[in-house]
Amino acid sequence: MELTEAQYRLIEDCLPRQRRNVSLTNLQVLNAILYLSLIHISEPTRPY
């Protein structure tokens, strides 16, 4: 599961603005968090 650009546009005003030179976009960070949370739900005993 991954957030699309359109879905991100609906919530982007709720997030802090990016500042300075960053390597990841807010969308990429949210997708990474979503990915890790889904792994934890499906495999709660998996060590990270």
C-alpha cells in the first residue's frame, strides 16, 4: 500500500513545510512509515 500523489495533496496542508535541501520528500517519508507499520502488523515479532 502506498499513498498516491493525489492522496498526499489532500493532507499536505496538515504537515510541516519542507525546509532547506532535503533528500526525501514528505510523500516518501509517509510511504516509508506506512510500509513499516504494515510490516509490523503482518509480522509483529520481526526484529528491525
